[in-house]
Amino acid sequence: MSLTPRESFDGVPSRFVLLTDGSVYVGGRREVLKGSLDKAEMQAISTRLDVAVKSQGKAGLPQTLVVGEGPALFRFSVLLGTPWQIVIMGDLETTGGPPLVALPEFLRGLSGFRHPTLKPWHPDRFTMIVREKTLSGGCRVVPPNFPSLAPSVGNEVVVPETLTRAFPTGASMSQLCEGPKRYVVIFRPLIPGER
């Protein structure tokens, strides 16, 4: 996905998370859907994952994978078997050559993942990311129930959903003023199993 100047990739939820109990989470720009897979469906994904991982050979899975052209940027997390996360850049419709065919094909399948059990999911916790930065436009005063922003810069702090109610979540950034300084605050939905 391409982002606007008032959005940050840091707030985008993981695109695909599969837990060992069959719970599956599919993230978009800010929303997350939750569903449930049976053992046969989980095994099919596990088998495809094994083939994709083995296709990388001794080098193993990269942290970042560039496939094709274009501004697309997204993150996959899989928590089935050995946990891994990968950032994908470019268009998955372009495979990028024979050595990477199996991995992009696997990721392409997950990026278009649909399942009849998927329903909107509302997280009870978010990861708050704070940066000292100035955006164009107005600046909101820090609400009274908010933690101090200066000590949170550079740290990812887990906060309850109640703290996010007056703010956009996901990719959108909010600008807050605390004294003379301006900060951007990002709230990324915290999917179970993530930190």
C-alpha cells in the first residue's frame, strides 16, 4: 500500500497472523479481521510455508523482500511453527526471478486470503509509537489521561484500547503538543502473540 504524508507504515497491522490454535488475523491499513481455521486448512498453509522457506536454501528467510516494481509496502507475520516476520516491498504480481518464485507465490496467496469465518475484530490493546516530529496542520493538546510523550519517544508502549478512542489507529498519525514540542503518535493494533 502507498501511504500519505500523514500516515506511517509503523501503524499498519500485520497482514496475516496464524496462531497454533487456528485463530487467523488478517490486517489491512488499520482494521483487522479475525477467523478460525480447522486442522486441514492449517496443515495446507503449513505445507506451503515449508516449501516457501525451503526455496530460500541456506540463506534462510530475508527480513525484507523486494519483489517487482511499485510502491507497495506491507508486513507478514506467521506464528505457526517457527515464528517469522517479513517486510515486502513492490508488486507481488511480479515474481522477481526463479530463486524467489515459491516465496512470493506463498505470500501472494496470503495477501489475498479470504475465509468465511473472517469477521471484524476489535483489539483491546494497541502499541503506541511516539516520535518527535512536526506535521503540517494543527496540533492537539495531550489529553489528561495520556502518558507523557517525551519519555515514550523511541519506545513502543502497549496501551489499552480506551486510550485510543479519540484518535485514529493504524497507519494514520496524530499530532500532539506537549509544552513547546510537537510529537506524532501512532497506534498499531496489537494482535495476540505479537509484542
